[in-house]
Amino acid sequence: MSELDIALSDQQSLVREFPHSFAVKLSGESLRSMELALRRELAEVLRHRQAEHVSIALDGPSFANHSAKLSDLGVIFTRVQKLFSSVAQAITTGPTNRGPIPAEIMSNTALRLQTTFASSFGMDIAVPSAYDLLGESLPSETFTQLFQLLNSASDEARLMRLSGEVGRRSLVHLRHLATHLRATDATLKMGWKDFAGTRYEWSIETAGAEKIIASIDNITETRSDTSQREGWLVGASLLRNRFEILLDDGQVIEGKFVAGLSESVADAFGKRVVAVVDETEVLDRATGEARTFYTLKEAREIVTAKE
């Protein structure tokens, strides 16, 4: 699927260069058909994967002798849960700072403690995978996005890019987690393995927590609104949930589309669409750099009446 995603990206470049070529259009339809078949095969394989497991190990004065203070565990569990659910919410409906996270998202991202294991204090935490008929899983995608965020948190430039995708709410929860780890002089390690066997890991100590807090404090969201745009859907990756729309003024906007939009994006590719887009402007106060990030929430093909 990764190789096919690269081929589709190359084909989309040809579409932009030769928009009226029948051969280019036909090749795109063939690649999309192959992609759909692969996704169905993937869904069949993944129906046997029942849960996503993440390991969490804690160390430090509060977690010595294979024990833990309940008050510290409560804070850490709460922050990890809220961070996980807020990332899932950004994936599902787009980043937002306000309002409660929908009950369905909270239910689908409810983490459960399963076992503890030998470390200063180690745990195995799980959440049902819930793969759908296209091989997509909100918990799995959330873990992927979460580890991208965690491993970018100490790099301000990378964190700024991801902040426009996961939203300020997620950054606030990450900051609270880092603040508590700093206050208790604790070390936290997390690990997760996806269905393909790729291992994701993240660890944080007091110095790392300080850097994360400073990076988040330098990033602020200056504007967030929703607009409706018309243009041509000239780029799309169902594997990475990315889109590109060529607007009538020649501007190209690109970003991520929300979960559940794969079929609509595939159907509308190469066509003129009305797009509902969330726009988030983020400012790095340390450098003065401002960037606008886009999240596609809806794409409807514009059908013109035949004369």
C-alpha cells in the first residue's frame, strides 16, 4: 500500500500537468481500483487484531520498589487518557479548543489497564482496535498520530506543524503531563507496535519535560474558523489522509482530511468540489513565524447541468 501510495502521488502530478489526458485519467482509475482491493484484503487480515496495546513504564522517587503513589498514578492516567482522546477527536472532527469531546469518541478511546509487569512500575494498557470494512481503526490511527506528536514535542519546528493538526487541546494535555512529570522528578516510557510490526517508542525525563513545556508555551493559536471553498481536488492520499485542492485563484491548500472521508475523497479526486475546511493559524512567538493549517471535513463534487 505504501508503494501504491507513491505511485498515486506520481500519477496525481501527471494529472496536474495534463488535466485533460484520457490516458492519465484511466491510469488513475486503475490505481484507485487496486488500492480499494488492497484495503479490502487488509481489512480481512486485521479483523483478527482485537486490541491495541501500549506499554507504559514509570520511574523515579514516586515509583520505587515496584510500587506507585496512587495520587501520581491518577494524574498521569488522567492526562494520558485525555491526551489520547483529544488526538482522536482531532482525527475524527478536526482540531478544536472548545466543547466536550463526543461520547462516541470517548467510548472508542477508553484505555484499560490490563496487567502490570516488572519495572520500577510498568503497565500494559489496551483499547479495542475496532477496524472497519476498509481496514481503518480510530485507536490505531490515534496511536500513530500520538507518537508523532510525542516524538516531535521537543523540536519546536516539528511541534508547530503538528499543533495545527492535533489542535491546542492536545498540546494543553501534553503540557499538563510534562508539568506533573517534572514536578515529581519522574521518567515515563511508552511503546506501541502497529499491525505491520512497526515499533513506536517515546521516553521523557525531567530535562525533556522542561523542553516540551517551553516549546508548547512558545506556540499559540491565533485564529480558528471554518470556510467553504470551491476548487479542484488535485491530490489525495488515503494511506496518509492527505489532500490538495487547487482553488480558483491558483492557490493550493493542503492538509489532512478527517476520519471517515476516504470514500468521498476517492470519488471526488480529479473533480471540481465544494470543500468544507477548518483553518487554523498558529504563531511561534519565539521566531514570529505564522502558518495556516487546513483540515478537510467535507468534499462534495460539483455537478454541472448538461446543456
